[in-house]
Amino acid sequence: MATLPPLTLMRRAAEGLARRCAQLLGDTGGVYGRRVALLVGAGNNGGDALFAGALLARRGVAVWALLLAPERTHADGLAELRRSGGRVVEVPAGPRAADALRAAAPDLVIDGIVGIGGRGGLRSPAAEAVAALDALQPRPVVVAVDVPSGVDVDTGAVDGPAVRADVTVTFGCLKPALAVGPAVPLAGLVDLVDIGLSDPEGEPAAWLPDRADIAAWWPGPNPSSDKYSRGVAGLATGSAGFPGAALLSVAGALAGPAGMIRYAGPVAADVVRAHPSVVISDSVASAGRVQAWLVGCGIGTDDRARAELKAVLGAPVPVVVDADAITLAGEPAVTDLLRRRPAPTVVTPHDREYVRLAGQPVGPDRLAAARELAERLGVVVLLKGYRTVVAHPDGGTWVNPTGTPMLATAGSGDVLAGLIVSLLAGGVPAERAALAAAYVHGLAARHAASPTGEDDQGDRGGVARPVTAQDVARALPTVIGSLPKLY
């Protein structure tokens, strides 16, 4: 901004925003003669909307700018819109916000109320405008500028009224609210527009992987491989009360890259009946050598489970601590074992399990919560949720972008934990194993939910098939096989 002429970056942003809006209008009947309403707040976010509205007006779009903070409207953007033939309506607090929006009868609405500088919930008249937008029938296409107004850009928290966008056009880089927290579903599809910013110095708030990343991390066999060199994964899971946890965790492990799976637990007969290739034993001590352990899925919290957990934590190999083992890990003596482990550890809490380890709720900042627990325990934390967060004890943080509400089903976490331990046994570093497993797990759920069998469609609304943990496990090989080949 210091080296470019005034408004250069804003005009670049507006061009990207207007281009995307024109595409959306073109997809639903054309651009010329359509009606667009701009919800314009104070500052630069409103300026982006006004400049974009001016570009659309020059293409024959009827543009109404509803000024929600007339005395603080971006002056240059407002002048540009007026020169281009756009109409301007000042909207004071009260019901007139709804009246003005209904009068515009828009085909598309651009949300330029507040952007990355917004703090706290929306106030009048913005709150009334958002309520009126939600009430419009038929509902127009809604495009948010940078982030949906009303969300906390740094955490993705939503405290009060917020815009529900179909598309969010963001500039320069993704914002945390577009990747994590309750704000994610409000953003809709996210388009990132390059406006010429250089990469920022220092560590980003979070990293997001794509398919190429996952494919690059995923190990595979080579001509000299055997079942031992590919890695042996051990699973101390399941109990007489929860035999399914053993079966599902083993199914997840079998889908991963490990060459052999060893099961140690009280339902060994059930496991080998369902999965004949698995080597069985009745305890961790008698299981034989492994390159990584999973402990916890359905083992219970009795003395036997506690002893098996301690045996696993004492092993000099990477470990996944899941489900009941997390409950036991909240005990001070077991927590101390976690902290003192020299080998990598992955802990996989959902929000309620997080409280048992951290002593406090996750709170609105999921990135910070995962980082704090990872640093406190010296482990990799996989904090489950619609957008699962993976945090390394050194502060590195990743967000899995493939989450779907379809994974909110009993046993899906067992499948995920099994996949993680298989990747660990295959030699993948702990944070990458956790993230790669979460990524593929999410795609598998989408694949299972999609009527067309496409793994990118199960989270887009419309008709989706019911999904069970077994469905997710069955979809894993297909999804893993679809990862791009990088050789």
C-alpha cells in the first residue's frame, strides 16, 4: 500500500469481486438488466463493494447501494458508483433497512458491511438488514466481501447475527474464519483473489493441505517392500461392551499403508473373523513388535484398560491416544506419562474430551485451544470438529478442509484413529499422519454420502445418503486410490 498508487489494491479486489458476481449472474440468466443490492458499511469493506458495484453498473446491471453508515461510507467508492449510474439509498437504524432491501428486489446481494476489522456482533441497522436478507423470498444469491459480516475473522466465532453467504470472495490470503469455527458454513464457497500481496513474514495462523500435499505424504510400497518394511501397526482397542470399536479401528488401519496389523484385546476372535489378515493376541505385552500403537477406542476405563494404556505409553514407538484412553489420560499419573514420552504421540479429543485434558472448554478460538494443549502436553493434538485442527507442540497448526457433518456418527472416530496409526507405522511424521488421515477420512464420508459417489459432493447440501462408520471405512480404499500420482 505504501508503494502503489492510492486505491490500487482496492480496485484489484473490486475487479475480482465484480468478475465473480458477473459469473454468478451469468449462470442464472445473464448479466445485463439484472438487479444487485450492495449492503455497504463503513470503511474499506464497503469501498470494495462500491467499486465492484460500479463495474457491474457499467455492464448494464441495476445497482442499489444501501448505505448502513452514511456518514462513514468510503467516499471514493461512493463517487465511483454514482458516476457509473448506481443508485444510493441511505438506511438509518430501524425497520427501513428491511424496506430498502425489499424495494431493491435484488437478484444478487453483495455483503460489504464489515470485513477483517469488524469486532463484536452486528448492530443496527446492519442487524436488521441481515434479518431482512434472510427473510427475502425467493432468496437472492449472496456474495460476502472478504468474510461474511458478523463473524470473528481471527477465530471463526459467531456471536449474534451474521450474513449467510453462498460465495465469499476473499483477497490476498485465506482468513481463519474461512477455515475453522462456526463461521465456515456461513462462508459458502470461497474464492481467493490474488491482488498482488507478497507472502507475509512469520508463521501463518494455520496451514491448509490440498490433495497434492496428502498424496506427497502418503507412503506406498516399492519393489523391495515386504509386510514388515511397510510398517506394523498395533491396536489396543475394543472390549466386551464395545466390540465394534475394535472392528472399526482395525478397518481403518487396514486401509492405511501399514503392511501388517496386530490386534491386542479381549475381542480378538471377533476381529480375526471379520479381518482374517490381522494377527491377534489378548494383551499389549503379548502382541509382538510394532512400529506404532493405537490405544483407547472402546477399551473402557477399568483397571485392565488403565494397565494397557500405561503399557502402550511405555513403548518406544509413536502412539495414538483416542476415546477412553483420553478419559484415562486426564488422571494426573497418566498425564505425566504423556508428557514424558520421548516418542511422538497423537491425542485425538473431541470438545468434551478436550475438557478432560485441558480442564477448560475449547472456547471460541479452536486454533489457540489446540495449540495450547499440544504445547502443554508435548503431543500432537487432533481436535475433532467440522473443521478438524491439528496442532504440533512447536506451535505449527493445520486445518483439515474436508470435514463434513456426515462424520457425526458413532464409530467414525474409531476408523480415523486406525488410519492414523497405520500412517504412523508407515513412517509418516505425527502431525502429517494426523492431518492426512483426517483429510482422507473426510473425503471418504463425502464419497459415502454422495448419491453420485463423488467425494467432493457430500457436503454441498441437497440429497445425501445416510452414512455410518462402516460406510466411511469401506470408502477409504477408493478415496486413497483417487489421490493424484506424483511420480
